[in-house]
Amino acid sequence: MGAFTKQLTDKIYHFAKFPQTGVSLRQMVKFGQHPSQGVLLKASQFVSEELPIRLARRVVELDNLPHNLSQMPSVVKVKNWYIESFKDLIEFPKPRLPADLKSKIKDASKPTDAVQLPASHPNPSVSYSNTSKFHSVPMNHRFYTPMGDIDLPPEIAKYNKDFAKCLENIKRRHDPVVTTLAQGINEFKALRHKTIIDTEVQSFLDRFYMSRIGIRVLIGQQVALQTKNEPDYVGIICTRTKLYDIAMEAIANASFICEDYYGLFAAPKITLHCREDLEFMYIPSHLHHMLFELLKNSLRATVELYGPDADNYPPIKIVVAEGQEDITIKVSDEGGGISRSALPMVWTYMYTTAEAQPLDPDFNQTDFKAPMAGFGYGLPISRCYARYFGGDLKLISMEGYGTDAYLHLCRLSDSAEPLP
Ligand code: ADP
Ligand code: MG
């Protein structure tokens, strides 16, 4: 593992054996509603236990990829970021709680239905010997058991703040992971003269990006609980996400990029059929990301079928259906569709029929600064986002006519987090 010590490597492999603990949208909202310093402390402790396990599992997986993929320079680069972040977390100093406080916390947060955890936490320094109650119940139970109001010393607030800074730093370090790993896959394809990646690599990438979303949600939530104070928000989750508004925003952004890219006076029209006051619990940025990607694809297909000089284009239609279980969003275009043989390929990473865009990790810093097309990540990543909260994304195409994309979002919001 290059510059890292064997001791660290061993620790990572040890951590990787422990199970990950999922957190649902509803749990996060329930837990973070009143983010007192005590609540934040508990969340910090949960995250400081959970993230090293998740990072370690990714390192082990990056170490053991098929066909020498693990040796590609960009893959090694990504792995080293995971190792560094793992190190940051396990070395982060724990807060010292005065003895009388420990018992107070213990009483205040005593769970009613405590269950003994079979295994201790992998990190001996996270023994919580001072707050051993954290080990008497499964992690996800701990996570949302409110702690009540206790007066905490100022050191705790400082710990919460410093830990959030450490998390922000990790999140920033991992910003270029998607583009860098994509580069690694390119290195691999060039070496093996392959145009399409195999199913083993494909499913690794699905797991990897799914896990990345989970990690970033945990970090984003922990940071936002301390910094974001907007009505209807609990951290990064909006309890009253207005689908109509997010869709309008995605329409404006996708249309703008389309006009810019093709030099159009006006992009194809997009109509939205949705109740204006429809609200549900979601992370608005995720919703925007998925709609934006679907709309760019539909706009591109439409413009390329009729040509950039066409007088008019058939409109793209967004229809929103509200069910008991799901909210389904259909994006329909008349952009000529996709052939049945090519349809499975659209879900593979790096598959694109657009001119390939140069991969510049510095350019694609955020998850949302996306090009019109050519990266081949729009659909597979959007499907990861949808599945992350229990939804799904499907494409039905009529070759020669157009494509319908169905985005299903689970409105019950208590589906278990997928933990690859
Ligand atoms: P990109 O847009 O960067 O190519 P995507 O994952 O978004 O990557 O899409 C992959 C490919 O799927 C596109 O290049 C295109 O060939 C095809 N595709 C996606 N959506 C549509 C659509 N609505 N109509 C026709 N083809 C589509
Ligand atoms: Mg796309």
C-alpha cells in the first residue's frame, strides 16, 4: 500500500470485516430534528464508528479488483484517498467526558429495549470506555435514540465542530473520486483494448458508487446538522421537498446547457404535469441530479434527431404520478429511442454515443457540474441515487420513436440503506 504502514493496512483489513450499519431517511430525520450538542455528540460518535468501517471495506475491494484493475494508477490514487480518510478518522481525538457527566448521559439516553451487541467495535481506541452504553445496543438503534437535555461542557461543542471540519475535509478529498476512477477504468480499457467493461467491473462500480453516496450522505448530514438552519430541513434532508420546484429548476438548467452546447436559440420545450403543492421527504440535490440527467438525455436525443437547425421539436413531457408507495416521474421524449440491443449498455459506466468528454478531475469537482453528455455516467449514477433511497430507474424505448424513463421514488422513506 505504498507509503502507508503495515500496521495501518492490518487495521483496515480488520475494520473491513465488520458489518456496516444502514440509516434510513426517516431515521436521520427523526434523530436530527433538534440537533442539540448532545444529539450532535451522539451522531458524531456514530459517524466516527461507522465511516471507518465503510471506508475500509472499499479499500479492501479496491485492492482486490479483477484483471489487474487494482494496479491502474488512478485506481491506486482513489484507494489512497480512502486510506487517508480512514486514518484521519481513527486518529481523530475523542472528547473527554467528566465522570459525573458520563453517568448523566448514560441515564438520559438509556434505551428502553437494550440489546447486547455481539461484537465489540473494531477500533480498540473507540472503546467508549467512558460511555460504554454505546455498546449495549445495535448501532442503528443508538443512532436515533435521543439523548435528552443535558448540560454539556464547552469541549463537547468544540469536539462536534472540529469533527465536522474533519468530515468536510474528507468529503472534499473525495470530490474527484468519480472522475478519477473513471480515468482508472479508461487506463484499463486502453491496456486491454476493450470498449466495454465486463459485468464484474460493472457490478463493482455499482457497489462502489452506491457506497460513495451513502458515505457522502452521512458526512453531508452530520455537517449540515450543525451549519444549515433552514425551515423544513433536517440537515441535508428536506421534509417537504417540492417536486414541482425541483423539476422546474432541472428543466431550466438542462435547457440552458442544451442551448449552450448546440448553439440553439431555444431548447426543445419541456412540459411538466405535476401538482404544484406535491411534497415529500427527500434530499433535493439528489432529485435534481436525477431529473437533470434524464432531461439532458432527452434533449440531446431530440435535438440530434431533428438537427440543431430544426424549426421546432416535439416537446419532452414530464408526468408525475402519486401513489401510496411511490412517486413516479416519467420523462418522455420523441428523440428516436434506443435500439433493443443497445438498451442494456446504457446502464454500463462509460457507455456513451456522444463524443467522449475529456476526463478532468479538477473540472468535475461537484456532483452537479455535468457536461451535456459524453461521460456515460448519467444513467448508471442516477439509478444509484434512485436505488439508494429504495427507488429505481427504468428505461423503455421505442426504437424509431422515443424513450420513456421511469423514475420511481419511494415515498415511505424508511427503506433500509443498501450497503454494498
Ligand atoms: P451520456 O449522456 O454521457 O452519454 P448517459 O448514461 O446519460 O451518458 O447515457 C448513455 C447513452 O444512452 C447515451 O449516450 C445515449 O446513447 C443513450 N440514451 C440515454 N437516454 C436516451 C434517450 N432519452 N434517447 C435516446 N438515447 C438515450
Ligand atoms: Mg446523459
